[in-house]
Amino acid sequence: MNLTKEQVSQLLHEAAITLFADSLEELPPRQQYQALAFVVKGLAGPTWAAAKHGADERGQKQVYYFAIEFMPGRLLASNLLNLGILEPVEAGLRDLGLDPAALYAEETEPGLGNGGLGRLGSAFLDAMAAVGIVGNGNGIRYDQGLFEQRFVDGYQVELPDDWLRDADVWETRKADRAVIVRFGGQVLLDRDRLGQITPVYRGAEEVFAVPYDTAIIGYHQPRINTMRLWHAEPVPDAPEVLTAAARARITAITETLYPDDSNLAGQELRLRQEYFFVSAGLQSIVAHFLKYHKSVLQLPKYVAVHINDTHPALAVAELMRLLLDEHHLSWESAWQTTVATLSYTNHTLLPEALEQWPVDLLAAQLPRLWQLIQEIDRRFRLRYTGPFGQLLVDRAAPVVDGQIKMAALAVIGSHTVNGVAKLHTQLLKTQTLKELATIFPARFVNKTNGITPRRWLQLADAPLAGLLDVQIGPGWRTDARDIAALADKQDDPAVLDALIAAKQANKVALAGYIQETLGLRVSPAMIFDVQIKRMHAYKRQLLHVLGILEAYQALRAGEKRPPRLHIFAAKAAPSYTYAKDIIKLINTVADLVNHDPAVNGALQVAFLPNYNVSLAEKIVPAADISEQISLAGMEASGTSNMKLMTDGAITLATLDGANIEIAEAVGTSNIALFGMTAEEVAARRTAGYDPAAIAEADPRLKKSLGMLIDGSLPLGSAGHTIYESLLVDHDEYFVLADYASYIHASRVLDQLWTDPHGWAAVALQNIAASGRFSADDTVRRYAKEIWHALPARGGQEKWQN
Ligand code: 26Q
């Protein structure tokens, strides 16, 4: 799209008058931001409008990505970049005396997700638009996103996230596209005049599902997709007047995001959320489809529905319901159509995160779906017990012991199932879902996750992006695989110096932010050692803390070490007390080392509150070390590992999730690996394990553990809880088993740091090898091998105005 800076200025002034009846110069920054966002939305509008019909008219297959979480991050700069107008707009703003970065910072980030899962969904939407796939998001418009985190006395405190207080400029309410979603009541099966079985609903609770659409703009091409998020409201003008309580039950459905990314909550409200966005999404897809096509039997030819983790797995039963009850297909053709339309990604191996719903709960909320799930279960058992035997089929079936297993439902009702990294897929097939993989071996495939280099490199890391332009030309901006060309420069000292300077600029910026936020002065000359992700025992932030205490003792004993700043950012689920204890521990250790003159300058700890996409954009480009230290076999993939690599951090990692593929890509001499393999962990679990003996044999470790309980760290009960988790409760995540090799790997990095060009050469190799983790390629593989939805770059759409 073309735009001059003079046009930018004119459009902005007009928007200020239209929106706020004031001149641009008079507006507070927040409203200047809103005016600019309004202009951008207007520029994209005509192309977006045209895109909605283009694909249908061409008969191009569409993908619908169903996810209970999305985390798009701030959209203004990203939209400007994708529209190809970042430069004229920034120039126009500067001419007006406005600071672009300051305006971008006025945007409230939509925190409609917990972590990796939601961020991956948004990366995929961005990537699908970039590569020309007609791919839409389908999810929930929560009134409140993930809580805002503050620290009070080192403890996490949660505040509500009122992100819609100022209205979201990007969304468009589509009241005319609302649909009705039904819960509860009774379902009787009747026969209509033609003798077809039809369900009759009595006393169901009706919920009005109103879509809010946000444009997802393709990078440098006129492809604009839609993220559709549903909002729950009472049905307007319903014949019955609702009590306040009945209204509240309805509006509660989309009131808040569940802040837990790992625990089976088993709560009614969560189930209602899941059915709500699945039913609304499928109803609107099928209705839209039938405007362009005659028969629902054609659905899989034109539509792919993707189930992101099991949260939307009710899609299997809901699509069956629509095809059977509303479109009167036979069971066999409805089932064929359903399986051919759906595909499913698993994101977790943690048993406690595998969703199961008690039959009573589901049957009460979704009586018709329960009938259908029973029939799916009955037919599954009938079909496979003969060939595979009762025992195996019992373990694979969706309904067992009064519980409905959502992963089983998703696998049985999908044509393809994928894990998110090679190891993860392997473990799914051999452990977590092994019975289902025995029955459907051809269904299981791997699709390693990816990240969007536009947000993490072009937008968040301008210094490195500029360096790449100079060194290898700008081709990498459209095809991340071109970054590989950087590898040839590793012996060029001028390039290494430029790389060091780019990193330094980012570190200076982050140091400023740390000073502002924590009042902590840090030197950009230190090693910036980063661990940013949800707080979880299996991710082993505790191992990182033990590493800090080791360094603390070493420094106090007079050892010399390169100065290191340990940077953490992480939210804990509000109910996850152990994770909150670790937060308290990190803040307490920070207090100790940051104030101890004996280690002054050589060791510091900064725990930045309220981790979200925007904070990641500050931390990732400034990182020297990327800590990816989960217990092998636990982290499905990880994606912060990819972001940090892309921006030139060196990975300190276990052989877990996508770390293994990072090591493959970059070569084992350019990554610091340590710890047990997933196989060794499994063996150790059976062989038995004595953490106390390990602690006893290592004086420094013993001292660090002692510090948890001897009063040197004012931790309250958290110290004892953590101490006991290791030494009394057998250290479930093998922190102590991997400790020595972690310290060793970390010391190897200290050694490398003493040679700045040596370090920079390794960082350079990491950047060069990061292209293969571009989400663009990931979604191309999904499109080719799962969705059968061919991407089309350019050519088909045109910019409209
Ligand atoms: C389930 C039931 C009840 C309540 C909550 C949940 C729930 C909610 C969110 C379970 C899991 C999640 C999110 C999981 C998640 O973010 N998984 C991460 O997905 C990333 C993208 O594939 C991977 O890179 C990470 O390894 C994985 O942990």
C-alpha cells in the first residue's frame, strides 16, 4: 500500500476531529494513538471487506483456527509494518513532533491468553496472512484478560485486567452475525413428518453469541484475514424476562480468561466457555459456507477447522450435531464429513493438563452433545475391539469411568493429529496417546512450532534487522530462510563488532527499563541471562535460582566471574501456590545479591513484573543467554527458545521440546546443552533417585539449600516448602540430578564470554540458523500436509481504496 507522509498528516488531523472534535496537537498521547489506529483501520478496511468474499468466489479453501486463547500483542506497529507503511507513517509522525514509539506504547495489549499456546495461535494468524492462506481465528472475547501481576513484598499480587476500559480500536462488533448457543434443558428425540429423527429441546438456556472481528493483515500483500472473537450476551427481545441471576450466568461465560495453563479445573464455567465459542464458530462457518455451496457434504473440500489443544475438542460432537440435526445427514456421512474437516494439535504431555469432563457435568450442560458422544464412543468400541482387544480400546476410548477424555475425542474425530516438536510427537505416540496411535498410526504427524520474525526481529529488534539488511540484503524480511546467508560472515570481525553493537543498544534500552521499573541500576556490560515464561515447577526456574546461589557463593569466596544479570519474567497461576513460592524466592534472592557489596556489580537479579508480549519485546532483543532448562520430556516445544535465538541469544538448554531441533539447526558447538535426556529421566524414575545424597556430596549446593531454611533468606514458609519439595518429596522434576551439569554448562558460557568475538560468532550462528523456526514455514507445512489449503501469495487480491 502506498502512502506519503503528507497524507499521513492529513488523515491524522481529520481523524482527530472526527473522533474527538479536537485538533491532533491538543490531544493526549492516548487519543493520538487512537486517532492513528483509526486511520490505519480505515486504510485496511476496503481490502478487508473485499477479502471476505474473494476466497468464497474463487472457491479457495479456508482454514478456521479454533483456540480458547489468542495473544496478538499490540497491533499498531505490526499493522503498519504489514501494510508496508511503517516508514511514511513514522516520518509523518516525526514531522508533527510526535514520537512513534511513545504512541505505540499507548496501546493496551489484549492479554487474552496465558502463554505459549495463545501466542502460537496469534503467530499462526499473522503467518497465514503473510503466506496467503485464507485463515481465520475463532475464539473468545474475554472482558478481562490475564491478570496484571505486581509484586508486594516479593509476593505476586493479581489485579484485574480491564483492557476494554478505553475501547479496543481494532475490533468491529458484528451484531448482525450473532448466533444462538444453547445450554442445558432436556432433549427428546422425536420423528418429524418424513420419519427423520429430530431432537426437541425443552427449557434450554439461550445465549446470544456476538462476534467481534479484528483484521489480520498479511505482510506486504493484500491478504487480510479475520480473528473472530465471540462475546456472550442475553438474547435481545427474548419472550421470557431473565432474572438478574440468569443474566449473570450468561455474561459470566466471556467475563474472564482462566488464568491457569496447566491444571485441570473441571469447572462448569470452563466447559461453558468451550462449548460457547465452538458452537458459535461452527454455526457461523456452516451458515456462511451454505451461502456459496449447495451441500454440506462439500464442507471438507472448502473448509478446514483446526482444534488448538483440546479446549475446542467439542467441535467433534458439535459439528456432528449440526450435520445430523440441522442438515439431516446420515450418521455415516456426517461422521465422514466431520473427520475430513477437523484436525487437532496437542500441546501438552502433562497428565494434569489433559482435559477430562465428568459425564454428569457435560450431560447437564450439553444434553444433546452427550447423546452424540455416547454414540461416538459406542461405535468406536464396536469397530475397534475386534482388531485391537478390549484392554487397548478401553484405554483409547473417549468415555471411561464416568469421564469424557477430550484428547481421545479429538483424535477420533480428526483426520490428522500433530505434536509441536519432534520429541513431543514421539512421546505422544509412544506414551501419552499410545493406544490411539496404535489404532490410527497414520494420523499422527509432527509440526514443530514457529515464531513470527516480523514481530521479533523487524519490530522488536531494529538494530539487528538493520544489520541484516546491510550484511545480507533485505530479502530475509519476506523469507526468513534467507537469514542463513549470515552464517558466512562469522569470521568477519567488522560484522561481529556490528553484532555486538546492536546487542549493546538493546541492552542499554532494557537497562533503562529495569531502572525505571525496579529502581535497579544495571550495567549493559554484564551478561544478560534471561528466563521468561510461565512460572511452573517443570520449567525449573528453581534450577536457575540454585545456579545464582552457586555464583553468589563463588563470588563471596573471592572467585572471579564475568558479571551476570539474571533476568526473570513470569506469571504464576493464582491457585498454584508452589509457583508463587518460587516467585517469592527469586525476589528474595534478588534482594540479597543486589544489596550485597561483596558481589557488587558481578551478580544481579531483576525479576520484571507483569510478563506479557510487550515486555517480551523489550527483553528478547537484549538477551545474551536464553535459559531453556525444563526437565527433558516435559516441555512440549517452547517458543521463547526460538525468539531468543532469532535475536542472537545463546541457548543454555536441556534436550527438551524444540531445544533439540535448535541444537540440530545450530550445531552442538553453538549451544550449551546439559542434563538428562528424556530417556534417562524415564530410566531414573524407575531406578529410584536420592536427591539428598546429591546435596550431601556438593558443599556449595548443600549451602544453597540450607539458605532456604536457615534464615539467610527471609522467605517465610516458602523456603521450607521449596526445601521439602527437593529433599523430602523426592524432587519430582530432578532439579538436583541436573544441577552439576547445569552449573558446568553455565561456566562454559562464562568462559566463552571472555572472548567477545568468539561469543559474537556463536550468537551469529544462532541468528543464521533461526530462519527454520519461522511460523511462515510452519503454517505452510500445516497448509500442505494437514489442511490441504494452498497458500497463494499476491496475485489474487488487490489493494482496495
Ligand atoms: C486446561 C484445562 C483447564 C484449565 C486450563 C487448561 C489449559 C489452559 C491453557 C491447559 C493448557 C493451556 C496452555 C498450554 C500451553 O501454553 N502449552 C504450551 O504450548 C506451546 C505452544 O505449542 C508450547 O511451546 C509449550 O511447550 C507448551 O507448554
